[in-house]
Amino acid sequence: MKEINYGTDNIIIKALENGVSIIGLTRGENTKFHHIEKMDKGEVLICQFTEFTSAIKIKGKASITTSEGSIISGE
């Protein structure tokens, strides 16, 4: 059985305000929330896509850095 590589690139998220929400969304036919993190200003989360996580939703002002570049959410 061939192993599927879901990606090894990290996503670095730094909260630029209190109360930033990071929401992991599942893979499959029915996308569902499977993990929620609340971050305070200055906190950093390093994450990546997995066999369970197909999308990450960020609510609030945060700096997001990937191998593709950087962006600020919530502006």
C-alpha cells in the first residue's frame, strides 16, 4: 500500500491580538470542525495538514507564514 504524503510544509500562525481562533477542518465528504485553538497576542502555533486535516480556518488578526509566503488575517 502506497503511503500518502499530505505535506511536510509547516504553517506558522502568530496571534496579533487576543482571542484568535484556529479551526482545523476534516477531510472527506462531510467537512467538519475537529480541533479549535484559542490564541492570545504573541502566541505562535506551528501546524501542518495531515490525513485528518484538509483546511485551517483562522478568525482574528494573525500573521500566517507558509512556504508560499506570508499574509495577515483579520485586516
